[in-house]
Amino acid sequence: MQSSKKIKISHSDNRSPVVHHRVITAKTLLFVGYRLAIKGTLVTLCVAVAAWLIHFGYNAFIHAYHSNPEYQLRLVQLNENTAMNESDLAKIVQIPLDGSIMAMDIAKMEKTLASRPEIISASVKRHLPGTLQFELEVRNPIAWVECLPKNFIAKKLEQGHLIDEQGILYPCPALQFDAAQSLPVIVVAREEAEELVIGKKVETKSARRALQLLSIAQNASQDSSTWVARISPYRTWGIVLTTTDGVEATFGLDDQERQMNDLQIALRHAKSLGQRLKSINLIPRKNLPVVLQNAQPQPLFR
């Protein structure tokens, strides 16, 4: 085999050209190839060992946690709440009842629960060896929301929708149904039906007015939920509050604190006379138009 040569000529300012010879023989090429082959083999071997260690470690992890019967789910703990029970919970988050708690995606469970409109927040924790603990913060309703175009029918389990203190709209959970029967009903105007979105804050004009009047009623009487039955929009300039006794009180959109005070006085005055109101218009400041049960309209106050 012939060898190859490289010749390099360098020059200096004051000296004659110098010729450098670099000889690459077949033996040199063979030695370089041998070294490269050894390095390649070592790299391949290291990669193979690393892959085997990763595979072995993963299988060991699966066996130690996911497949280990020590960590099989044995108990589901759920805090007392009015949104769901353990059976509902298992269906909603699809808990594998025969699986390992270490193999369960608790972050996904929390996200699933928190996405439900009746739940404010959710926390899921593992407690070794086999317990899943769920903590739910649920919404506290203050009224029903009724809107017939949306098929929201108050005090009906399938069609019933509630609103909480933050104004969030959500379907009535079965566990809240009985307790919510005494809550007042807020009627949303038909033309505002498309503005109602489950899980979002109710921002319709009629709902805001009703909630404001309900708040005034609560300030006037702490047990307003026991005597306020329904609040409905009335034309464009008023709102009607219906009591649990069937009294229809018409309010204007301004000066509602004074009107609420007049209503309280009128109810007490009628009761003291042994009479029952059917309706009252609270907008005038004097000579309030009143209709008594089985009687003709007459002013109750002058």
C-alpha cells in the first residue's frame, strides 16, 4: 500500500524556503481507525447501559408504586358538603376503585372538580398507604333564578338554577334542593335570557335590580328569606316583590330603602287591624295605593 505525503512550504523574510514533510502511512491510518472504533463502541455501550438503567428504574418505580398492592385504594374521604356525596364523586372524577393511589392523576381530578359550576375550589391529597382525601368548597345559594326561555324553572330539581353570594349561576345540586326550597326566586326578563351563562356571574339588568332589592330586604329584616318569595321585573320603571303571604309590592328603581321601610310599616299596620294586604304600590311618598284581601283599592296611609 502506498503512503501519502503532505508537503508544506513556509517562507521567512530573511531565510530560504523551508519544506515540511508530514507522512501518513497505512499503519497510521489503521491506528486512527482502531481508536475511533473503540470510542464508538464505548459510547454505544454507555448509551445501552443508560437505556437499560432507565428501563429498569421505570419498571421498579411502577412495581414499587403503581402495581404495589400496599398502595391500592382502600378509602375515599370527602368533606361534608352540599354539592356531592362519595358516589357522585366517584362518577365525576372516574376514580379507579381497584387501582393504586400512586397511579392516579390527582391534578386532573382537581381540575375536573374545579370546572364544575357548583364548586368554588377542590383539593385532592394522597395519604399512604391507600387513602384519597377530597376537600371541596361549594357555593352557598341565596336565590333561585327563573327564566322561562332558558327553561330555568325555580324549585324544580331538573330545571332549577341557583345564584350564590358572588352572583354565580349554577344548576341546583340534588343535595341542595330541599334546603333551597325556602329561598326567594329572582325572575330574569325574557329579553335577557341569552345573557345567562352557567358558571358565570349574572350581569343582566333585571337580575342586578332584584339582587339589590333583596339586599335591602335583608338589611330591613334578617329573616328576609322567609318572607320574600319572588322578585320580578315590572315594565321598564319598576320591580315587584312578592311575599310568602302573597302580597305584591311594587317598587320604583330609586329610593328603595324608603319604600322597603314603608312596606314593613304597612304590613305591621295591616296585621294590627286584622287585615291582609293583597298589593301595595310603594312608589308614592304619600297616600300609598293598597288593595286588601277581598276588598276594593284604598289608601292605607295619608
